[in-house]
Amino acid sequence: MIKEPPSLSRCLKTVSLSADLVIVGGGIAGTCAAITAARQGLKVVLAQDRPVLGGNASSEVRLWVLGATSHMYNNNRWAREGGVLNELLLENFNRNPEGNALLFDTVLLEAVRNEPNITLLLNTAVFDIAKKDADTIESVRAFCSQNSTLYDIAAPLFCDASGDGILGFMAGAAFRMGAENREEFGEQFCPDAAFGELLGHSIYFYTKDTGRPIRYVPPSFALDDITKIPRYKSFNAKENGCNLWWIEYGGTLDTVHDTEEIKWELWKVVYGVWNHIKNSGQFPEAENLTLEWVGHVPGKRESRRFEGDVMMTQQDVIEQREHPDCVAHGGWALDLHPSEGVYSPLAGCTHWQSRGLYGIPYRALYSRNITNLFLAGRIISASHVAFGSTRVMGTLGVAAQAVAVAAAHCRKANCKPRDLNEPERLRVFRRDLARTGQYIPGYRLLDEENLARKATLTSSGDFRLSALPPGGPLLHLEHSWAQLLPLPAARVPAITCLLDVSEPTTLEVALRTGHRPDNFTPEKTLATRRIELSSGLAQEVTIDFETEVAQATYAFVCFAANPAVRIRTSEERVTGLLAVRRKSDQKAPQGIGVDSFEQWSPLRRPAGQNLALKFSPALEGFGSENVINGITRPTDASNAWVAAPNDGNAWLEFKWPSPQKISRVEITFDADWDHPLESVFMDHPERVMPFTVREYRLLDGTGRVLHAADKNHQARNVIAFEGGISTDCLRLEMPSRQSKAPAAVFEVRITAS
């Protein structure tokens, strides 16, 4: 028993901690930074003021993680984020394809708990700091309400991933809040006064069919006049969760200090909307529905943005500007919302896409005036307009991975974040970042330490694209469709398609490319053919464009919409091949600094078959040399070794003139970089990507099995040999064909002991 006499006051229990890196905020950005930094050997303290990780992606808010793929609605092909974020999303995809937010919580918590270098403090809010000098943070103080404990946490390096930037704010880091004017950065998409300067918060709700009539009595604070919401006629009994992202409020208030007021207004709206659906008599289909869950924490979009050595602007996004210190990529649209949110008569958002992916510079990921403070999450250095794209969780997860690797380099060299801009330090930093599975636009990891690059490389046989055999569903050309093909710098092969034609007609087929080799917006027409067709089934039609491609690039073989024509498709799925459909075009008004162009995107599986085509001569470009070319996704080429069709014992072999001492092998398989992998709410058709090698073995030169896997679902596999091994040969065997796709490998990296 504990018994204490009365006292004038008592002190809270205080625990002192020290680390190499303190991360404040455990959203997607903070989580990715913590895991990456821990794997880089840093001792990390991760302080999260909520009971779970994930921030807006957690079960408390339930927004899906999304980034450059944008639900596959844009022209960014094979654009999903890599590294730790991809690992987490693939794990969730395998365990939780239905998108249960509670299960995604466990994926994140498990990943952090599995890292011995991370001290995780949940329900722990940072509220004070100590500084070594005016420009340097020395320690932070945090309080955990669950165990009534104060934590004093010291470190040489800090990362603010808190969303509102509580650490940067208290430290005195330069920040902004609200929209810049056009003159400051020359941005033409700056919002006017009617649109407003800040994006608001959202609260989601879930419904459930109980199978019996359910009565609903709204709370007294529920909105009593649904017509106060200009778009109230859009509400229906079917949509809930993230589909109602536009139940948004707060952009006209202080989105930091007025958050509780904003939350109450959002509750008022949600319960009022549900009262309208249940009790207005307009939705009889809602009779058996109950309100299963309403968020207790608003999902924040915008508050403070902190200043780095450079600020990203609209032009960086739209013009896809290149940065010498590029360390991550983005691709979400410029997505700004009216400040009045759900009460605005304007559309809920304004999406303007760029033609392709853009790079994020390292200089935007640390404070310009606090020398040991990294920036992660939505507070990174960007203008309000650029923030409309950079703010999404997928983009911020990979930017945070760059921060973590930078922190490891700073700790090793005992230097400050800004010091990594020195050319040699930057080169090594980007190399090591790419080694973690990070995709950096325009960067090729030609790793001088990769033993695979010094080996003689052979394979069981390479895929040659001679035909995509028919057998898939007929595709009615009600819309224009195209087959994406990786073309080498050579003459384009003749292409034969299989058509059903209901009446005599003229079909237009065009060969098109992007304005740069790694873009997937078909703006250049290299050749066009108009083909006269008579009525009839299963007609073979050969198209010879009689042209050459000047440099390796992806090209679109575009079949123009024609209601009289149906084209055969193929069930054969191959790494680096996609069929895409023309959607509604982006038609940008004059004067906002945004381009107009066509938008083409694939259908989600189980749809989205390739077009059934033959090629003469066969297309090359899927050879084994791709696994050491330094790129781990399709860009201007497939960049993958793909096994020959129906190869039941596919293999890659690396042989050296003398034995090598090997400590580690890293293999990157194809986990379909085009699929968005939304973390919650949406249902996915598979648990493992059809392109992913599930079963493989790694053998040495004597045939001894060094490692075997039979249930792989991850893109990146790391095999470490404790104490190392010595061999003059490594052989990667994939003994069975992978689902409907031949085995494929993007990269093999072999590290010496």
C-alpha cells in the first residue's frame, strides 16, 4: 500500500532519455522517418501525442494513404512511393485488403515495435523545449497523460513531424500560415479572397446495415437546417468515410488554435447530415442503416508551413523542375479547397495535375534558421499552392525517409542538416538513400559497391514481346484506348491487332509519346494510320507506322474511339506493360499557370487487361542487364528482367572469377508500382500483386540453398548473412510461374562483407 501525508505540492515522475534523433509526431511521415533512421543505426525517440500511429491514416481519422498514384486517375504511371512506406502498404495489402483502419493501426505499430532502436512514446505530447543557443535545440519536454510521466529528451538532431509544427514553433523556426500573393513567387494559381487562404479539417463517418429498421434521434447540437450546406443535395445513403472528404470546415479560422471549435462544427454537420438521411423521408434505403462510427479527431489539412533553404512553388510541380538535391518524388494534383469548406457554394476542391512526377529538393526538408531541425510531414517548405500537392501522406512518407537517411549522415559526420549540401556529401547521401528503396526522379543508382555489377550475369531466358495472346474480354471502343509499350531507340515494329467490326468504318490508330521520355502524357504524335475496315469478326489488322524512335521511351499505340469496333484483349500481364483509356481531359483556364492535356489511365484489376497484339519483330528490352541498371520501376524503359513466358524454372545467375565474401543480398521484385494501395476504406481484389515473385531460392556456387521463400508479398527482400559467406556464384531461382505474369526482377544488389 502507498500512503502519503498531505503536501503543498508534488512533482511528476520524470524520465530522462537521450537519442541520436528525436522525432515529434507519429503520423505517416514520423513513422517512416523513425523506422528508416532506426535501420540506419540511429537511436530514435518517437513521441506521438495520440494512442496510435498514422495520424490522418489512423483509425482515429481513417483517411487513406495516397500520393503520386492519385487513385490511378492521373497520367503518373508506375508512380507509387517506395521504401518503408511501400513496405508498410504492401504488408497492409496482404493482411488487410478490405481496408480496415484498425488493422492498419496494427501494421504501423508492429513495424515500429519491431525496431529495437526506436523508443516509442504514445499519448505523449511535447510542450516545451530547451535550446543550446538561439539556433540550436538541446532537448524537448513531453508529458504522457496515460502514465502521468514527464519525459526530458535530449539529442543532437530533431525532426518535427507533428503536423502543426509544435517543435518548430517553440524553437522559433521561421514559418508561414496562409496563402502567398502572386508576386512573391510568380505563382498564377494563388487563390483569391473569395476562395480563401487555408484548407480546413474533415471528420468522416461510417454506416452499417443492421438488417432491421433503426431509429435515429439526433443530438441537440446537430445541424437542424441541411440547406445551410449549398451542396446538401449531393448527400445520399450510400456514401460515407473518405468519400465525404468535403465535409470540411475551418479554413476561415485559426487551424491550430481553433481546432476544438472546428471539431464541434464538424460534429454538428455530420450528425445533421445523418439526421437528414435518416429522417427526411428522402432515403428509404437508409431504414436499416445505423451510424457505426464518427471521428473523434478532425483530419487536418493545413496550418503552419516552415521555411527551409528553398521553398517549393507551383512551378516546381507543374513544370517538373529538376533539383540537384532531389531526394523524393510527388505527383498529387495542385489540390486547394475553398476556406469555407462544406458551407462554400464553390466546388469542394480544385485539382490541377502536372504532366508527370516532380522532385522534392532536400533543401525544403530542414529549417533555414534552426540548425539541427529537420522538417517532415505537411510542414515542409512549400508555398500554399505547392502545398496543395506536397501535403498528401504518400508524398510526405518518402520525403521523411530522406530526412531519416540525412539524419544518419549528419550523425556520422557530426554535421548539421545544411552541411549535406556539400557536393560529395550530397552524392553519398543520395546514393545511400536510393539503397533504402527510395525512388528519386532522374537518379540512377550505379552503385560502385554492388558486386552484382562486377559479375558475369546470365539468365534462363529473357522475355521478348512477340505477342500478347487473345483470351481476355472484348473491349468496345466507346472510348479511345492505348497500349503502353517500352520502345528502344529503333524502328517501331509492325503491330497486329484482332478486331470485331459491326459495320464498315475507318479506324484511326496513332503512335504517340510524351514531351519527355519519362512522362506518360501522350502529346507528340509520331505517326498516324487510318484503316478502312469492313464488317466481320476476329479480323487481323496490321499497322506499320514506318517510323523510328530517336531515344528509348514509352509510347502509346492509340486506338481512337469508334463505336463500330471491338478490340480483343489479353489475360497475359507483364511487368512494364499497361493498357490505358482516355478519360476526360484537363482543360485549364488561361492565367492560372497550369497546362491543358489529355488524361489516360488504366482500369483497376480484375479489369485492365492488355490489348491482344502481335509485334514484328519482337520487342526487346526485358533483359537480365536491367537488374543492375540502377532503376527499380518503369520510367523510360521497363527496367526489369522478365522471364520468358511459361518458364517453369526461371533463374538469374551472378558469377565471379574468384570467390567473393558476401554479407547481404537485396532483391527488388515487381509489386506493381501503378496500383495505389489505398490503406483504408477501399477494397483491393488481391492480397499479393500478380507480378510479385512469391516463391524463390538463393543458392551458392555449390548448389547449397542459402535462403528460400515461398510466401513473399513484398517488393524489396533483404537477405543478410551473419558472419558472411564466400562463393564465386549466386543463383536466384524462381521455380514456378507467377500467377498470370512471368517472373520479374527490378534489381539485385550484392554487398561484400
